[in-house]
Amino acid sequence: MSKWKVTFVDDHGETIDEVFECEECPSHEQAAKLIKERLLPVAAKLDLNDLEGRTTDASVKNLKTQNSIQILGITPI
């Protein structure tokens, strides 16, 4: 499995790097789900209501609007 560094800005405005293992480079949507599972495990289990299935990148938008976390980039390690 390959390791990927996901860089994002957290709710305090700090830039953070988290490392995840995935077969392929995760999309921003997949990275948002991985971040939620690691940093916000309770929120990761919640339903996205109307967003999921109706909006592209529902997890990315939810992470930004609800938790003020924005993904900046994904790079291989």
C-alpha cells in the first residue's frame, strides 16, 4: 500500500499534514472521508442528509462548512 500525505487547513487556521495508506491517490472526496474518520470519528458516522448523492464532493463541502477544514493538497510519500 502506498502512503499519501494530505495537507489541509484546520478550524484554527493551522496547516496540518496527515499520512494515510491507500492503494491509489485518494480523491479530495476520499481524503475528506479519511480526515473525518481520523479527526472527527463521531461526525464521520453521521448521515450527510441531502448532500450525499445530490452534490458532488459532499464530504469535502460538509467538512469545510461544518468543521472549517479545507484540503490543500494530496502528495505521495
